[in-house]
Amino acid sequence: MNLAIQRLMKPRSIAVIGASTDPKKTAGRPIAYLLKHHFKGKIFPVNPRVEEIAGLKCYRDIGSLPEVPDVAIILVGTDKALDAVKELAALGVPAAIVLTSGFAEHGPEGMNRQEELVAAAGSMRILGPNTIGMVNITDDIPLSPSSALEMDEFPKGSVSVISQSGGILGSLLSRATACGIGLSKLVSTSNEADLGLADFVDYLVDDPSTKVIVLYIECIRHPEKFRVAALRAKVAGKPIVVYKVGKSEAGMQAAISHTGALAGSDKMYDALFKQVGIIRANKFSDFLDIPAALASDRVLKGKRIAILTSTGGAGTLIADSLGEWGFETPAPDEGTAKRLRALQPGDQAVLDRNPIDVTLAGLQTDLLRGAISALLDSPTYDALILILGSSSLSMPDLMAGAVRACMQTSDKPVIAYVSPHSPVAGALMTKLGVPTFSQPESCSVALSSMLRVSKLKEIQTLEGALAKLPENLNIDSQHGCLNEHQAKNLFLAFGIPAVNEVVVKAANPNLKLTKEFGEKVVLKIVSSEIMHKTEVGGVVLNVPISEINHKLTEIVSEVKSKSGYTIEEFLVQEMVLGGMEFMVGMHRDPLGTAILVGMGGVTAELFKDTHMRLIAPGKALSAQEALEMLMELKIWPLLDGYRGRPKCDVDALVKAVVRFSGLVAALGERLIECEINPIFVFGEGKGVKAADGIVVLN
């Protein structure tokens, strides 16, 4: 564990540089909150104009400090902040929190100042700048001026939050407190001049007080470092929940390949999150709901859910939502039904179905306790949802009293839905370890996340072999867009089969070599400028050998009229019959390099049936990864023999995807764009053939 981060998260002494005597001002709040929340260590205010702040001796400057503090909070202006960082670093302070703004968030000049700040810090670690700080709720250490700290106390729990937005951190703290959700650590990383998301994820993996890690992300500045930390969390069994802003693809430049149009920065984040086992919250309301459910420490082993209610309408809402998310709500088995009927004689029909409706007459602690116990004991159910109806307003502790004893007798997940707005009842349930939600859909989202986490440990993270260039490959002189023939020769060099073809001159084609292609062929223009040949009439199928000369003349004329280019060379290709059309491509952005597979052909962008996976630097995909990508596709059943259809050569397609990823990894930054579309997949044992492709080289 990094010693400087350990000091930052749990300091024994704190210097506050630029501290104010006014607790209502930003510069006065950190000391006020440290005292309010009973910080047990030493506090050293630094302000040359006063001798005392809140009963604490004030020091004129950093050089006057009586000892080297574990952490310094910097509240002075931009220029003075640089000097303060330099002095603190020279003193040997392990870490500093720079609340000061005016750095990278202010454009190029600010970025230059931020680089100066990092240089001034030397080996001292920096949180910020432009941060709201951090709060260690577990150990009563608030290092922040956030007004959310005005609250007298916070429920302590096992959910830790790292946010790139300071405002969001305060929002989550206040929302969690209102809902009775216990938090452990909260960190605002903001500009991340030094310490960032990955550093704190890595720290929290080893933090005994943290069970669930929550991230609010605007961007990931160090993807590989983040990936390694996230995988550590996965192995440690600490789920990560992410809310990522910036889903819109507005403003993205269209690429020349289908892959570029189908892949986008947000989809790259989706791919990364899925690979490292991160759960993505798609709505901000899920951002606390999911962690609250995961922190309950209960494992959901299946999809069969019991619903206990006293209000039929709310029970139906929950059942409908569960059905949409793929959960089952079976009726009680006979043994469980018998126990339920014994609790409330005369109303057997209601208790024999799911939702199990005790009605208003059944709102008695003993009856509810018996019903909860029966449902948790039942072999029919994997989890229980309790519905708190209108009675929770007048009797907020009714369900809490009933569930309290039963929680100790079963390890099955129990969650609650509060139908009316009853924060008191919800908070009581949450404190008992029963995650409580105010929306029916939230119950389904929470259970779905619990189910996914239960399976994370079963999923192995596999990486392929180190990618290598073929020995005889010589493309050093090639730059820009390769024509289709050159592209397929590159694919062949990496072991990816291609269709048979020859290059002919438009003016004087030599067709002797085309006889082996059969009676009909495909004609394609050869051009490095025109990537989508079909759009300009540059591809003609089913051309009889005897009509090639005539068709060449027609194509030259049509392409000239539509594009302005005069075509001098053509490909004569074998006419591929049968087989399914797939595509495999690559996409690179600041997050990394991804391989994309999906439905191929000219309709690839229309149907958008694709799946994407990032590759580790310099490494190809493993065969298992390639197979999993194909199995994620909607058209996978067609590959696998849907309704008696002959199975396709999946093994050959997997090899082609792996080899393509090896090509991408081996060429690295030289490769700007690369795609095979379509690659035909034939029946079992009959292989694959690349029929078209795009390669753009630096």
C-alpha cells in the first residue's frame, strides 16, 4: 500500500495553509469541520495575520510548523499555491490536497501552471488541484470545505466513493445520509494532476472498511493503470459501480470504415467496464441504489424472487418490473404455502400465489415475521422483496420489527420497496441491512447487479499471446490507404484466408488466370481513394466471364460520373456462394485499442449487431475471448445451428478474429484503421474467407 496515500487517507496531523478565522468562508470550513466531526489528530492552521483560529495556535508560515504534518490542505490563491507546494515538498510532507482552482480546467495556460505544480511537488503526492478534498467517514476525518459536512453525523458503512466531480461528492454524501446508507471513504480527484482514479481504487482494494467501490467518471486518464487496479478489485471480491457521464456521441468524427461508425468512445467504456467486471449505473438514481444492495454482503444465487406485500397494486408493479429484467416470481411450493396458510386462516387463495399478499389484516408483527421466515426458508426462492405500503407512514417500524430476527436465520438477499414516500421507514430498513428503494425498477436493477456480482469470480480474465510481426512482412514503404488487394495480402500474411482474386488492367485485361474462378465472377475497382466501392457502382456481382470486358467499360464510366476518379485497375474475384457475412475491425481512442466483431456486409451500420473488446497493449485476444465476443451477438444462434440450420465453422472464425487482433497489436500505432468486411463464414470444417477490407497506415 502506498505510504503517502495511507497518510492522506488517515493522517495523524494536518496543516491548513491559508486557514481563515471565519468558519462560514471556504478557507475557514476545513478546520471547523475537523473539530465538528471530532478529528483526533493535530491541526496546524497557517495564516500570518492571526495568532489563533478556533482555539488552535496559528503559524505564520510553513517554515514555522512545529513538525512535519502527514497532510497539508492548500487554500491559498494559484500563485501562492505553487510556492506552498514547493515549501511543503522541501519539508518532506507526504501528501497535499490542493483545493485551489485556476489550473488545467482553465485551458493551456492553466495546464502549464498545473505542470509547474507537479514539478514543484517532487515526490510529494498531490490530490487535485481544483478538488473539494476527501472525507474519511470511518475514522472521522473530513478534509474538505464541502457544505455537506454541516450535518452532525453520517452513517458509517462499507461503500467508498471516488468522484472526478467535487459537487457530485457532496451530493452523494447528503443523499446517502438521508437514505441511511453508510459510506466509508469519499475522494474528489478532480484535475488528477498526480493522484487519480486508479490510485484510489488500488488503495481501496486493501482497505478493510470498504466492500463496494463507487466511481463517478468523466474520463479515464490512465486506462492501463485503471484496468490493472479494477482487476485487482475484482479478484479481491470488491465490486466497482460506475456512473460515467458523456454518453452522447455528438461531435464525433465519422471514420471511413464501418467500425469507426459503429464504435464510439462510450461503447469503448462499456467494453472496458465489462471486461474488468465493473457494473455500470445507467441512471443517476441507480448510482446509490446498486452499491446499497451490494454492500448488504448477501449473495444472490438465482432468479426466483418472492414478493411479500399488503398492497396488491405495488406487488404487481414489482412483479412486472422483475419479469422485464428476466427474473421469475413462482408461486410458493406446497410446503411453504402450508406454512403461510397456517399464519392467516381463511385467506388461503391470496397466500398461495406470488406476490404473497397478507392484506391490511395481516399487518401484525408476528404474522409478518412468520411469513418472512417461511419465504426465506423456502427452497423455491433465491431472494425476498418486502413491500412497505401506506402503513409505513403511521407504523414505520412495523416491517423493521418483523424482519429483524429473520435476517439472522438466512443468508438470502432481502430488499424492500417503500410504496409511499416514507424516509423514516426506509432508513430503519437500511440500518437493518435491508437495502430499501423508492422505485419498483430499482429493485430489479439492484437484484440484477447482485446476480452479476455473484458470477464475477467465475469469470476468468484471459489475455492472448504477445503479438509478433511475420518474418517476411515488408510494409515499411507503405503509407496511407491501401487498396483492397494490398489489404488482403496483409491479412494473408497474418494467416487470415482471403478469396481468390487477380488484378487486371481496365484498358487491357488479361483474363487467363480467371478461368479457375468458375463461370461467374465479382468485379471490383482497385482504389486507395474510394473506400466504400458499392456507393459509386464499383462492385458488380455475378458477371459471366464472357461479359467481363464490357462490364469493365461500364464500371469505369459509372465510377467516373459518381466520384470523379478514373479507374485503371480492377479485381476479378471468385464468386463466393453460401456462408454468412461477418465483419471484424479495430477502433482506437484515448481509452485504448478495441477489436469489434459483428454482422457484416453493407447493412452492418444499419443493424449494429456488434460486440467490442479492448486488447492489452501488444497482445492479441485469446481464443476464449474471441468466442465470447461472437456468443454476445444477436446472430450467434445462426452460427451455432439455429433450428436445424447447419452449423458454421466457428473455430475458423475464432482463429481469424484472434489473428486479426494479433495484426492490430503487432502493427500498433502504425495502424490507423483496419477492417475486414465481409469475411464469409462457411459450414463446419469449410473455413472462412476475407472478401473485402480496409487498411490505413501511418
